[in-house]
Amino acid sequence: METPADAAHRLDTALLARWDAHPGLPAIVDGEHVVLAGEVRDRAVRTAALLRQHGLRPGDRVAVLLERSADFVIAVAAVVLAGGAHVAIDTANPRDRVHFLLEDSTPRLVLTSDALRPALPDGLGARVLTVEECAEAPDPDGFAPADALADRPAVVIYTSGSTGRPKGSLLSHRGVTARLRSLQGSHPIDADDRVLHHTACTFDMFLVEVYWPLLHGAAVVIAAPGRHRDPEHLARLIRDQRVTTVWWVVSLLELFLLALGPGERVDGLRQVLTGGEALSPELVRRFHSRSRATLSNLYGPSECTMYCTAWVCPRDPDPETVLIGSAIEDTTLRILDERGRPVPQGEPGELYIGGVGVSLGYHDRPELTAERFVPDPVDASAGTLYRSGDLVREVAPGRLEYLGRVDRQVKIRGFRIEPGEIEGAALGVPGVRQAAVVADGTGHETRLVCFLVLDGTPDGPAPDGDTRRGAERVRTALADRLPAHMVPAAVVALERFPLTPNGKLDHAELTASAAEALPTAAGPAPVTAAPGAAVPASAPAAPGTGAAAGQADLAAVVAEVWAAVLGVRAVGPDDDFFALGGDSFRAVRAVRELEERTGLQVPMHLVFEASEVTEYADAVAALTR
């Protein structure tokens, strides 16, 4: 195989070189199945050849709709080998979201499975291949890398859009390889390492979990589909598969530590990377108290390919302030004021990011690309800068502290969310006249509230009952259309929106009202159980007996625990934990409380699989049979 002139800056040639050099190394661990590097190469090349046979050209997009698995890893690698750019679509997304991504990305082909193929829309306009078809394809007679790929897209990552339409950021081969080269230089891994792959494919850090180990001989250990936010599953996987390296979004790191038992440690880990949200000094201290692993805070928007700054959190003593660190190699950072002028050291300003990692722009969005990707005002010859919208300050030469956002964008579980996208979805529901979305809380406690003005009756506002039903209808519609992290925890209908003296929507007043609209953590006051449910006895069962408190109805115990944890007055037998405002953190609290009340050992994942009171109680009861 002739080596392309731009091979040093390409993901495809780097992968083939690694697999050819070490075909016998374990490359992927998926449950009980271990896939060697040589098998990954053969399957990826076979799939890449088939993609080309069906018309894939360099730079074409290929949508990949697969569960997290060895098949998924091989599929995205195959797209890169073929010269295309993969658009990985989370199978957990609502149907409407999947259809939008398939339409907006205009893929040449779609890679999926026989099981998921029926979920594809009619009239897709793209050739569909399944992994089963690829497995049956003959080996190609020969396979040569495509020409001149370094500055073509290898990956498309969709992020939330302020206009209500998500946008696809085009990440180049050159940018991806530069970022992984920098990461390997600062956090080296080799054949003795194992890297956990659990991050949703809608978040660009999944590229670190997949391509970084594949390029350096470490094994990719795959978390089971649907279990990526189950801390018990992840802890067991880390322990049983001897995982040494993990990336956690900050909220998931918090959840993982929260779920650990008293005195439980995770010293098998060697290095932990985190980011995606603000990292607090208190969380750093708690992590250091549970593990000897290094903890590194990485920062960077998807438009700059995974990350652009890094900071290893010191210990002994732990930091009083957590920084996002310094620019990594091949990266330019500018801190500018509203007029595009550099600010003095120590003063806050908006962060502009340049260098090889900067995205090629947004797919089919030239106006938005021109707005966010701008010439360097300090050095016009330096190339394009990305306007991050993040406020930072330089606390010491080259060392940055993150201060917040300059716009309305928020982050939930590391995902960037533009409230305008949710507002647009709400306005698409019949009967909604106005919509405004605000965030309440910080860190993992951040929750979204959607305020509405609904169409009234000819004689005035709708009755209260109709208003409540209308709000519930809108929340159901949003859950059908948006990813889970974008569905508001509460939807509230108002008669009219508050306005500023200038006649503009008063976001500050809505934000101040958001806390009242959300369930709050319950205090020691008694909580009413569901109507008709047996009231649990106050005395808990002896630990390990497996009997519900005082032999009371287990469903009533569950209802009472959920009501207390979620801060609601009553929970009915058909109520859903997550529809009531539950999340992974409250799930941990609910499980711990239920265990204390009943003496049972309750797996964390049950609430994700059976989220209504009665079905959850049945699943818990089944553990004792």
C-alpha cells in the first residue's frame, strides 16, 4: 500500500498502520466478546470497501445508527477508512430527532442493523446497509486509502441550535489526529491500558474513547447499551475489565462518586479525564479521597474538536480554584472584549479559539458558519478563530479560569443546550402561542423550565384544568421530539409573559420563578402516599431480611420514597420517576433510601428499565423470589 503524502494528518492511515503492526492485540471488549486488532481491521476494511462500492466518495457523510457495541466502533472506523465522515446517531433519540438528523445531514449511505432498520423513515434518499450485510460481503481484492483526506471531514457532530435547528460541526482528519496526538503526549496509553467507552455518540468526547485507544494499542471496553449513566454497571465494568482510563462528564463523575459505598475506592484507575461542565474544588477533593488516579480537567467546544485546554488537578493540597488550564499544542487562544480587543491579564473576556482543531464549519449552514468562525482580529494571517461564547480570564500567563457564558446557552450533563431549540419545538405544538425556556440551579442540579402562553378561549384565558392539561400535553410532545437531556423538568402555562420596561421578554423574572415551578428536595415533613396505597410502617426491616418495612405494600413504599426524593406531595401507581423530575442523581438517592427502608439490595439500573411505580415495585419484588 502506497503511503499518502498527507498520512501524518489522517485518521484512516494511522488506524491501518497500527492494526497491521499489532494484529494480535485485543482491540475491543464487548461483554464476553474480545475482538482482536486484526479482526477489527478486516471487518472495517470489508465494510469500507462495500461503502465505496455503493457510491461513497471522499468527504461524503454516512449516518451510523447502531447501539453502543463492537459493531458500532467498527462501523465508524469503516466510514473513516472509506474516506467518508460519520454522523453517529444515538439510538435513544426520539423518532423525530433521528429523522431530522438523517434528513439534515444528507448522508450518501446509512449504516444500521437489521433490528433498527425498520425505524428508518420512508423516502430517505440514501442507500441503507446493515452490519449483517457487511459481515456477508466478500473480502476486497485490495484496499487503498483515498487521496488527500487530511483537510476533509472525518466526523460530523450535531450540537443544539439557538434558532431551533441543530447544527452539524465538521471535524477534519487533521483536527482529530492533532487532538489525539496532543492527548497521547500528555496522558500516554499503551497495550497495558483499557479505556472505557460509555459516552453517547452525540458528544464528541466519544471520539477519545474510541479512536485514542485504537491508535495506541489499548483496548476499548464497551459499556452496555442504556447503561452509560448506571454508576453500578460502570463501576463493575471498571473493576472486572481492569479499566485504567476513563473520561467522565463532570456530572457523571459526581454521580459515580455518589454511588460508591462507604470507604469504597477505585484505585484500579490510572487516569481520569473530565470536563463538559464546570468542575468544583469540592468534587476534586472527593475524587482524590477515593482514588490515586490523576484527574485532568479538559475544556473545549465541539467546534474545536474534543478539547483545546487541559489542566491536571493538583493534590496535597487540593486546589481552591479549578482551572481549565493552558492551550494544548497547535492551538491559539484569544481573550477579547466586546469590540474584539485583547483584555488585560486577570480581566474577563470571551474566549476565541484557533489552530488546527477548529472545525471546518457547520454542514450546509454558511451564514451561521460566518457568524461563529471569524478572522483573527489580532493577527489576520493566523487563520480562523471560533467564537466560543465562554467567559474566561487569565489568572496567570497561559492559565485560564472558566467564568460562565456570554449568552443563554446552558449545559445539562455536559450537553450544550440552546433554549431557543426547545422553544422552537414547543411552538411547533398546536395551541402554543409563546414559549420561553430558562434554567434553574447549577452543576448537576441544573434543570430546565419551559414557560408557555397557550391559546385562550374566545372569552379569555383557558380554565386552570385546561391549562394544566395543555402544559402536560406540551411536555409529552417535547419528550417525543427532543433528546432526554433537552426535555424540561417542568412545563408551566402562564396567562401572559412578564416584560421589561422596554417591552422585551423579562428572562430574569422567569428565571426567578423557575425554582418555584420545580419540585424541591423534600425535608423532614411527612409525605402523602398515593391514594389507596397501604401506608408503610415506620420501622425499617432488619438489614438483609429482604422484607418490606412492616410487610407493607412495596409499591406504597416506593411511592413514598419517590415522593420524598422528588419533593412532590403524592406519587400514583402509574407515575413515572423521570416524568416527575427525576434524574440519575435523584435515582441514586431513591435507591439508597429504598434499601435503607426495606433491607433489600436494589440494582441502580432498575429505575431506568422500569420507571413507573408499579412496574418498578414488581421488578424489586422479583429480586426476592
